[in-house]
Amino acid sequence: MTKHICSILFAAAALCVLLGACGEDGPSGTSPAARPKPEGLTEAQLAVPAEGAPVATISTTMGDVSLVLFPELAPMAVENFIGLAQRGYYNGLPFHRVINGFLVQTGDAGDTENGGDTIWNGNAYPNELSDRLHHYAGAVAMAHAPGDAAGNRSQFYIVQSAPDSVDAALAKTLEEAGVREGVVQAYRAVGGAPYLDNLNTVFGQVYSGMEIVDAIAAVDCGDDDRPLEDVLVNSVTIGTYTATP
């Protein structure tokens, strides 16, 4: 992807996902739409996980969400996420920021001044960017402090953009900016938030339970984008992918 595409074309929208930044709220309390199956796409991020791939299941008060992790592309983000999960850090934390048609965000225990913790004594770590990982719908990515690309800690979000969120006009803009054809096709097929590429670290992808993400995104929220009734992470279980016989 062209180096400056996100900062120049989509900077205002990108600020929405940073810690403490505001976002344009979508409709609240609407019914989740069916998600298309990402078939016939060339992007490995959207493929069925490989046998033995590292995965995580996020058990929430609204159901389970399963995601495949990409340690070879985002090693620090995955190591920190797994370490915190195994420590039980995420257990009981709320989805504190929910914007229908954009994202659901969690991971802030509220016990630090910087919006979360890390396995490295709370020290933040830098972004890990790759052209093999993008903000497609279902992408799992790190949220960091505004203006601080090294400010990744424990907070993460799941992209919840609608399947038709990347229309023909936006696709053309991406193409003209030099985005790979396979990436543009994937965005057109499943939707997403391309304006966040090259700004935030993607480290996982939902492969099961996207309907739960959509249901969380549809709950009623206040003006601060926090659900009026808490939606909680019960636990995060780490394992490896095994294909169903």
C-alpha cells in the first residue's frame, strides 16, 4: 500500500479508533445483517485457518468469538495478547467502546494511566505493519494512544464494518493509491476500514462468531459509545486450530 494513503486520504476517519478519540456512532439496537462467506479470495488472512494455527476464543456474555492469530507477522502483539489472556487479564473486562458499522473494543482494565497493561511490566510496544494483514471486517487489531505508534498495550478492537462498506468509489481510490488488487477485491467482498491500514497493528482475524460481533455492535450505547448495559469478556482461551471432520 502506498506509504501515505491512510494519513492523507483517511486521517480524520482513522482517528476514530485511537484511545480517547471520538467516533461517528452508527444506528444502535439494529439487527445484525448476514455476513457473506469470503470465498474465491486470494488473501490468506480471510482463508480457513491452517491446521495447528494459533487461535483464541473470546467468550463474551453474548456468545463466543473465535479468531486466528498471526505471530509470524505481528509477533509482539500476539505474544502480548496470549500472555495477558493466559494471565486472565481480559476476564471480566467490558466492551467499553462500541460503534455499529465500525468496531467493538475492549481490553482496558482501567488500572493504568495509559489505557492498559502489557506482559513487559506495562511497557508499550511499537506497531507491527504488514501488507499481508489488513482491516477487513473481522480483523482484530491493537488500539494505541493518539499520536503514539509505540503506544500499544492491552486494548484491542474487532472491525465490524458492513460487507458493503467499501463501495466502488472507495475501491477506485484504493486502486489509484497503489493498493494491491487482491486487497481491494477482499475489501469489496467483505468490507472493512482501509483507512486504518498502516496505522494500527492487525494481529488476528475472526473465523467464527462474527454474528456475535455484530450483535455486540447492535446494542444500545450512550453518547460516549459505551453500551448502556455492560457486555463483558468472560474469558479468552488460547489453543490451536483443528478442522472439523
